[in-house]
Amino acid sequence: MSTISLRLPDSLHEQGRQLAERDQVSIKQFITVALAEKLSALMTEEYLRERAQRGSRAAFEAVMAKVADTPPEEHDKSNPAIQPDGRYNQRPTTARASTSRPGAGCVLLKSLQQI
């Protein structure tokens, strides 16, 4: 495991400390998970961009042509709160992801250590 010396603006350090305290983790754990989440997001974006370059509209259409033309099952129907243009009819509720999940970011960190 590596050690890093990091200088943070006081305001950023204080916000991080408060959020870590709220999640009941150390600030070191909080920063580690935050970095893992950011790396994961960037790596996912890069992967999807590369994957999209290999995609083919014709191949997509060919696969979609094989799908049966049947109505969706009840659990697959669109969210009635979402309008056809993508706007919400009402404000959706979302759960806040906690950084105090056991093992959060560990898989990514282990894979990065092997690189």
C-alpha cells in the first residue's frame, strides 16, 4: 500500500472531515473511497466511449428486429413520472449512496494495485 502526502484547502478538508464523520469513517477512508469512485467513473466513461466506437447501427437494428413485438411486462413498463421528453412529472426520490459501505471501492483499488 502506498502513502501520499496531500495538501488540501481548509474548506475542502473541513467538508471532507464532516462528511466522513457523518458516514462514521475516517477521513483517510473517505478520501480513499472518493478517489476509487472517481477512478471508477472515469474508467467506465472511457470503456463506454471505446465500446461505442466499435458499435454498429446496422448490427443494433438486426438484433432489435429479432425482438418479439409484445407489450412489456408490468415491471418493465416506463416510470409514469417520466414524460416522453425525459422530464419528470414530479420530483423523484433518490437514495444517497453511502461511503461507509463495507468494502466500497476495494475491488477497484485492488485491481488498480495490480496494474
